[in-house]
Amino acid sequence: MTTVLLHDETDTLAFGGLLGAELKGRQTLVFLNGDLGAGKTTLVRGVLRGVGFQGSTKSPTYTLVEPYELDGWVVYHFDLYRISDPEELEFIGVDEYLNQPNAASLIEWPERGAGWLPEPELVINLAYLSRGRELTMTGDSELIQHITQRWER
Ligand code: ADP
Ligand code: MG
């Protein structure tokens, strides 16, 4: 498990930017865990900025998923907070999103989809500190190494 300290929102956005640069163009699945307000959506905004997405971004709290297309690569930002039953993922056709080549799916509240989501390549957890946030990562060790190497300045 790798730990990174994010002192403020700017750090969260910057770290998301590094993550985005690493993921760009790949088909991948990332889980984002952490309490409400921990910074999951902020991190995704950082990813989108980091890959050069210019438009506005909005939280998919009510829509479940928001797509962002850039250079033939798509980021699907999911927020499963409001689903009441994991089976809802079948209704929205989650497999088609996840199996799509040239698409990365970043999922907030993945535990709400338990049993209906495959193993992710990366799991990120955000936790409150008295000031800032602690980010921990598990999953693909090569990916984690690349990101943390670039984060250490
Ligand atoms: P979530 O999607 O996990 O519910 P949001 O990203 O919507 O959380 O909100 C996170 C809140 O915390 C925002 O107000 C954001 O400005 C703030 N924030 C993000 N990263 C940090 C950080 N590293 N330290 C302190 N505050 C942060
Ligand atoms: Mg959120």
C-alpha cells in the first residue's frame, strides 16, 4: 500500500493530473473510496484537467455516470452513491462501459456495486486528516510506482 499526503485541494487536483497522464489512452478501471467530501470528485476533476479536458465537469451523483471524450479516449466518471441495489448496474449496462476499449472508468462508491463490478486495476482511498487528506493506493504495482515517482518532487 502506498500513501501520499494531499495538503489541500490544489494537491488533490495535481495528483489527479498525474494519474490522468498515466492512464490516458488506456482501458482501465479505478475505484475511488472514501467518505463524503473526502475528495473523490475533486480527484476526477484533476484527472480530466490533467489529460487536457477543457470543458466543465459535473458530479454524476444523479446521472450515475458522466462521459468525457478526448482524442478518441473516454473517461467514464461513475458515482454509485445513490443506487439502492447493485442490480441497477445491469440496467445501465455497466459491462458495456467497462468493456469498451479506449475507455477508463473511475468509480466513486464502488462498494455499492458489490458483486457487479470486476476487479479494478487501481484502488484509491481518500481519508480525512486534521488538515488535508491521506491518499492510499493498492493495485497494479507498476502503475502505482510510476505515479508516486512522478509525485515525489
Ligand atoms: P467526494 O467526491 O469524495 O464526496 P468532493 O471532491 O466532492 O468529495 O469534495 C471534497 C471537498 O474537499 C471539496 O470541498 C474540496 O475542495 C476539498 N478538498 C479536496 N482535496 C482536499 C485536500 N487534499 N485537503 C483539503 N480539502 C480538500
Ligand atoms: Mg463525489
